Amino acid sequence: MPLYGHGNGNVPQFGHGNGNVPQYGHGNVNVPQYGHGNGNMYQPMPVHFPMGFRVCAGCNMEIGHGRFLNCLNAFWHPECFCCHACNLPISDNEFSMSGNYRFHKSCYKERFHPKCDVCRHFIPTNPAGLIEYRAHPFWIQKYCPSHEHDGTPRCCSCERMESRETGYVGLNDGRKLCLECLDSAVMDTNECQPLYLDIQEFYESINMKVEQQVPLLLVERQALNEAREGEKNGHYHMPETRGLCLSEEQTVSTILRRPRFGTGNRATNMITEPYKLTRRCEVTAILILYGLPRLLTGSILAHEMMHAWMRLKGFRNLSQDVEEGICQVLAHMWLESQLASGSSANAASSSSATPSRISRKGGERSQFDRKLGEFFKHQIESDTSPVYGDGFRAGHHAVNKYGLQATLEHIRMTGGFPF
């Protein structure tokens, strides 16, 4: 959900007057001074300045004969009353202040008035004269309120709005992906297998090995939704389904070769093939939406792997909030292990990884990659839904208090979380 902001707090507002009106005089005479203090007009007051008394507040030199400026309780040579931003003299009738610094109104706006992160224009003021904007609660990407309704796309991974300066990549199923998320995106079934091995090793490291070999397939959104419809006893799903643990025999269209990105950042030449799922155990396959960054793909896979583990271990008839909640706990645990490792290689195993098991960037996790992982953790922690959100928080509390194995045993015996 976007945050709503008004610019009368952290964002400086523009004023007209309020004493910021320079007064000009000529020579060594009595000069009537005028003010615009909060809209009230003051009568001219005769002021006598003896010769040699006036000293410029800008250059600290004596102001002799000629034009001078009386402003901010001081005298100035006109060329010394300068803008703090551009260092050029302020000759306008009005100027702006920030603290003790003077600005041309245009320079003040350029420096302090926020610009939209989408269209790069100044965020407009509302009818009340306040700078009103929307902001993503995690990324704090500020943008004009109009962009929520003008068709501006969001990245299907990080949820940031597309900037007019940097176009997002269009995937075959209509989703858009920002270039940073694209950098570690998992695009086809074969490319996902090393990550699948990482998740399996993570489960083994917490004494929850999945005994049966369950096929993992990367699919498009339409194929994922069709498979969900064909699942008779499917578990609860988010509004946007990104993963699925299947128990029924189906034929699924899986992505055999990743797409290429050509003109207009459009995906082309993606190859799919039908994959016949046969029932050899309680789980026939795990399906994951293609085109998501490695950390998001991995967290979804860790979630779906927990569904598979519970089915294979005989957990039955659990309420939606308990089953989805504990699956989110495992996704959260995997993300924490990845962020704690500081590397894009396998975090669950201390053995050295082969090049094929390191993300395409390789080496240490990038700053954005870490930020992205924190965002996916934040999404799990701040989810407001009663199933995924409340279920996760109840499961997370139980695991922190009693440990994972004791919590799972309690779920097996009672169908609920210990408190």
C-alpha cells in the first residue's frame, strides 16, 4: 500500500513575503522602509543613516554613495545579496529562506521541492497549497498521486513504479520487471535446478530432509493458474499466485529455454514444452512462476517445499492459517540464512559452490540484492492477511519460543501452534 505524504513537514513550502522583501535605497538620505509581514502593510518610517555607518553584511565593506539594500536587519551592496545555491545576486522582489540561507525562488524550488521518481517533474501542490505525494512504504519511492491511475506499471518483484527514464522489461505473460530485479531473475526450469538443490540442502541442515524427489518446474502465469484450477485439494493462495505444490496428475507447460530480450525490452524466443506429471507420492510437482529474482524465487520455493514436506510426513487437515503460516516461517528462515551469509552462493552449506550454483552476478551479494532480500522479508513480516500474515506471526512466535521441531510436533498432534 502506498504511503500518503504532505509537504508541510519534511518538505519545505514556498512563501510569498513574510518579510522576505528586499528594500532598495539611494545615497545617504532618509529612506522610507516598507514590509510585508504576514500580509499586514506598515506605514513608512523615516530612518537616518549617518555617512560611514553602513557596512555591507556580505563583504563587510563600507557602503558609500549609490544604491544599497536594506534586508534581514542588515545593509548590502546589491551585488552582495546573493543566492546560496547559484551565488548570483538576488534582484527579484521576493526571495525564499531556508534557515539563514537566501535563495532565488526558482533555486529554492529546484533544491527543496521534491521531484517525482516516475515522471521527474516537480510534484504538484494540492488545492490547499501543500505538496502531496504517494510513497512506497519500503522503498520510499515518491511519486505524483496521478501515477496510481494513469497505467504506470510496477515491477512484479520489488513493486517499484516504472520511471519514464528507465523502461522495465516486459515478460510474455504481461508482467513487468525492473532491470535490477532482472539481473538475478531465474528464467527457465533448468536454470532453477541449482537453486532447488540449495533449498533441499537448507531443509537437510534443519533436519527436515524431503525424502522423495519432487519435480520442480518454472511456468508462466497462465500455466500456473490453470494448474491451480486443476488441483482438487489446493491450499490457500495469495491474490497473485507465484508458487504451487501439486498433488494431482496433470500436464503442465513448463519453460524449457529462457526468453531473449530484444527491441522495446520485450521477451522473445521463449521455448515451452508440455510436462506430464504422474503421481508417485503425495506430491506430484512444485511449480514456480518464472522471471522472478533468485531470492524471491528461493523464498517461494522454500514455502512450497514446506507444503510438500508436510504432505509427505502425513500432516492432514490443517487450517489455512496454520499451514500457510508455517510455510511462510520457512520462507522467512531461508531468506534470513541468505542475508546472513553475505554471499549469493548457497548459504545453508559450508561446502564450496561450483560456478553453476552461484547467481549470474557471482561474488558478494550486491547492495541492491541485499535490499531486495530485506524487502521480501518485510513483505512476509508486514502481510496483513489473516492467513499469510497472522499465520506467519503466530508461527514465528511459536518457533522463537519453542523451536522449530517442537512447534512442528505440536502442529502434528493438535493442528495448531503452541502458545
